[in-house]
Amino acid sequence: MYELITSYIFDRYFRRDVVDRGMDDDSQGSSLRERIRGRLGGDDSPVLVSSEEQGYVGDTVTFHGRRFEPSDVYEIVWHTQEGDWAVRAAAEIVGPQYRPRRERVATVTADEDGEFDEEWEVPEDFGGTHRVEVQDADGETVADTTYEITPWFELERTAAPLGESFTIRGYGIGPNVVTSNYQVTWDNSPVGFLTGVMRRGTATAEIRAVGPPGEHVVQVWRNAEGVPYLQNNTQSPYGPVAGGRQSAWTVEVTDPDGDPRRSWVDPLLDEQPMAAHYPEIDADGDAQIEVSPTSGQPGTTVFLTGEGFPPETDVDLRWYRHEGHRGEGVTVTPEPDPDVLPTVTTDEDGRFQTEVAIPRDQGSTRPITAAVDGREVAVTGFVMQPAIETFVPARGPVGTTIEIELTGVGWTDYENQLYFVYDNKPVGYAVGTTGADEPGTVRVELQATGEPGWHFVDVYPSLLELEEDTPTFDTAPHLSYVDNHPMRPVPAVHFAFEVTES
């Protein structure tokens, strides 16, 4: 009897939908029939069923509503999350954090039979199971269902000249500890990780096209421990990496038309200083100072402008760096370096402007204060960005020592640790110093290896000292740093070295 009743209900309320969409009644239609039978009961409660139970970002899904009040208006609501990095005092990374988020899918009106069919494109969002509910005019939930987003990845191109990059983009990366950390390998060697914490499950990574010219393999893996779990696609309880979609590509590295770029820093963005990194000042009055531009590399020429000061008065400008070592239990605090900036004199209106060159120093926010009669009365900041100071030599035989020196490296957890990668193979990491001797400087020596020709060094940001019970993101190159790095857009640095015949 139950089978007869549910078959009648299916034919009455749903079979026309299958036919209208041109579904095969023996495949998708029969699958939908079984799910509907599982949802329909003996009462007349409204029912919401999706055309598919799971899919990918970019797919189209239809929400079928039946047994609603005719002509009533309803809201379809999508339940998901918002992600970000938890960072203490804008410096110490705790780990990824998520909070609930709801979005309206559509406003629908039930027809004279109490039915609606709403087609919807799955947006860029986190992977995993999402609740979908129908709310009435009073905001009460009258029906619901679930839809699961499966992560997937695409490669922007499958051929690139030596020294250029392949772009991998991931969608539907999960927020949980297992599915939020994906690793990328080049010719079976791990390069680094990508994650979609800040971009609702979407992440972008660029993998250098390294030699020799010819065919190579790029693959995406998944593991909370930060290294590829080799049973991802064979015996993992979480299923294949991309639910069966492609996660490994054969790519071709072609000969370049000319010599590749020798050394460069990623394009730098205009940044604003972080007030959390400022020191406490002695007074909070009308005096104000501004710096323009607000960000740049060591050596940048800036204008310091002040107003609201006493007229015709000397103002001492003070440059701050951050000193300390959390690893040794010494709290990092802003400390003044009084010999960097000049003393200026205000005009009759209490204003001043002076031009200065930004010194070599630590990256991140460099506080600048203005003191009158020894009391600091105003504060601002300049965001120091990394720069290449040394890259020598540019060519040489195997065994040549390559010297690289970077300045403007930040002191915070999310910018202090840089990971060096040679021909897409991680070599190790280096940190910017925080002491009085060469603060913000990273100096390393690497040995040239490989066949004669071009070889490439990439320096990626990474994450330092995350707390327990989070995915293992630390001590690895962060490949999705462009769109998912904590707090500020720390750039990568790139080099090309030519190995010559002995």
C-alpha cells in the first residue's frame, strides 16, 4: 500500500518535472523518485527536494517545492559559513576560523497547485554539506533539504614557456580540518599547499614551469597533515580528491622565446598601516601626522605631514621597529630608533612637511610618532614591503653558490617565515631577524644544481607556529598566498639562474 501511495504522489507532484527537464526516467528520474519517496510522508507537510544531492561550484540545481500554500511567497535560504584567519594582536596566527552565514537563494511564489521549481547556479562556496530551507512570510522554516558541494580543481593552461607559470584554481575547498589543506606536486615532488579559508573555498596557486622542456605532471592531493596522502584516490574514506573530476594533468614546458626575467617581487599593492602595531603615545590631542605614500620598499621617498601642533615649535619624529623573540619567550614590542628621522619645526599655523627616505628595516607596519618636549602626541605608520637587495651570480656551473639577500621582511607570524623552492622542490625556510643587527633581512646561500640551462628559485610566504587542533599549514610554501594569506598580501619573490657547462 505504501508503494502505491508514494508512486501516486510522485506521479502527481514530480513526474512532470522529470519529463519537462528531459531526464531519463531510468537514471536521474528514478534516482529523484527514490529520494522523493524517502521524503514524503502520510501528512500534507510541504516538501523541498533538489534535482541533485551533490555537485560542484558552477553546477545548476533545481529546487522542487511541493504541497505549499497556493500563491504564497517563500524565501529559499542557503546555509553556509564565512572564513578568516584568527590572528592575535594582528601578529600571531591561531588558525582558520569560521562563523555561520546565510544567503537568500531566491524568492518564490507557489502556483495554484502549491508548487514551485527554482533553478539556481551553485556559487563559489565552501565544500561539504549545506542546509537549504524554505521560509514563509513570518521567517518560519516550513521545509528543508541538503546539498553537498564537492571540491574540484582546474588548470588554466596545459602548456607554458620555461619560467612562466601554470595557474591552478580550486573551488569548493572545505572548511573542515580534512578538506581545507590541499597539496600540489610537480613530477611527484610536493611544491606547497593551497587553501580556501578566506575566499569561501576558492583558492589560486601558480606553479612555475621548470625544465627540462617537455612533458611534466601536476597533481593536487589532500591531507590535513600537510603532505600528500597517497591513497586519496584509491582508499580514502573521504573519496577521491575532486569527486572523480580531474586532479592530475600532463603539462608541456616549451622553450622560451628569450631569456626569462632574472629576479622580481610580485606586484606590490597599496597598503595601509595597522594601528594594532602602534606604540602607546603620551597624549591624544589635535596633533596629527600622515605619511604619503603609506607603503613601499626600503628606499621609498615619502612625505611626512603634520598639523594641529603648536606653532613654530620643534617636533621630533621617531621611527619604530619591533624587537623581541616569541620563540625565546621575549615579547615583541615596538621600540624607538631615534636616529632615523629628523626633527622638524612647525610653521605659524602649527604645520610641517618633510621629505625622507625609508630606511632598510623590518617589514609590516613601521610606526612613526611625533614628540613635542619629549612627549609623543601623534602616531602614524608606514607599511614596509620586501625588496631584493642581492642576487649574485646570475649564472655559473653546478655547485656555484647563489647568494640571495632580501630586506623588508616582516616580523609577524604570517610574513616572517619565507620558504625557498628550487625548480619546484622545497629546499627550506628562512626567517627575518628581529634584533638590532640587520632587522628584517634574510640572507641565504643555495647551491646551483641541475642540467645546463635555466633553473628557478621561488620564495613563498608561509605560516608560522599555528596552534594545535588545526590543519598543518605551517612550515610549508603557501601557494594560495595571493588570495588566502592572513592579514596582508605578502608577495612572493622569484629568481632565474642559468647553469652553465663546467
